[in-house]
Amino acid sequence: RCVLLYVFLQFAKNASHIDVIWCLLGVINNILLLPPPPTPPLPIRNSHFLQNKEILQAERRFLELLGKRVAPHSANADLLTSRVPTETLCEIPELKANPFRSRVCLVFCSEENQGLSFEDFLDMLSALSESASVEVKAHYAFRVFDFDGDGTLGKKDLKCLVNCLIGEENNLGDDDMELLIQNILAESDIDQDGTVNLSEFQHVITKSPDFASSFKITL
Ligand SMILES: [Ca+2]
Ligand SMILES: [Ca+2]
């Protein structure tokens, strides 16, 4: 505050009256009206679909997954630096029954094979939250289903998708699989290039009222 006043006095020597008044108002505002600056928040990228209480719950859960004692305010260093292995995350009850759990973890993992950071974890919870828009969910679901990561859902992706859904023990014969994939493409491949791109996928999703409610988890 002393520095501010000093700067103000130096400035006032050469400034017009209007400048002085504005500057004085700014100084008074800084000194008297503003509360002390808050502790810098964690750098959260994409948690805008989460409420504060959900973020706090995520903090507790993340620390539990790290095997840390639950003391969020004293353990922020762990939230900033530690990563939860994807294998650990796949075992949480909310994901365990999901046939795409490994893919979901992989899609939200910012560093390949390094596990999920707290920010990754929040991104995942945000996209899978009740409040996330269908567009956001469709974007991430598309990435989950794009097994080879080439930006479109080709026959191989659709085959992996079907196998994940029906389970490996129920694998379809080649003919049945081919027929099923042809049916999926007939429903969704609007430009008939043999693959489903993001906008075609979104078009299919908007016709499925159950999609948004199925693509979610709540801690
Ligand atoms: Ca693909
Ligand atoms: Ca297409």
C-alpha cells in the first residue's frame, strides 16, 4: 500500500486534476474496498460443468485414489503433481462396469501412459457430468469410440465398439459382424464414404434421447 501511495504521489506531480481524481479513486478502491487477494486456485482447465461441491468431492476422491489421507487443504501439492494410474481408475465402482472404461481413461489422459492428473480427472468428471451438454458428451464419446485415433469411425473402430458392447465372450461371427456394421453405416454414414465422422456421429446422437443420460458418471 505504501508503494501504491508513493507511485500515486509521483504520478500526481505531473498529472492533470482529472487523472489525479481517477488515480485517487483507484488507490482508495484498492486499499479500502477490495478484500485481500484469495489463494490462487488450482489450474482447472475444463471443469465448468462441475459445481464447487463436486470439485471438492473430486479432490477427496482423487486423494483417496492416491492413497493419501483426506485433507484437501494441506494436500494440494499432491493434486498438482500426482497422477492416478488408469488401472486404478478403471476399478472405481462408477467405471468398473463400463465396457469402455479403459478408452475413457485413455481419452482424458493428458500424458500417454502416465495416468490421470487431477485436471484430467476433473475434465473427465465434467464431460461425464449431468450438466455437460450433449455436444460435449458427443465429442468425447466420439474420441472414446475412435479406437485408432484417426479422427473418424471406420469399420475397425465399429468392430471394436460392437465387441466392447457385447463382450469378448459373445463375439459375433464374421458375417454377423459385417451385417451389423453395414447396418450401423446405413443409419449413420450420411456422405457414404464408409466411415462415420464427428458430425455424422453427432447427428446419430441427437436422435438418441438416451445417449446423454447413459454417457455420465457421478461420484
Ligand atoms: Ca478411427
Ligand atoms: Ca461418412
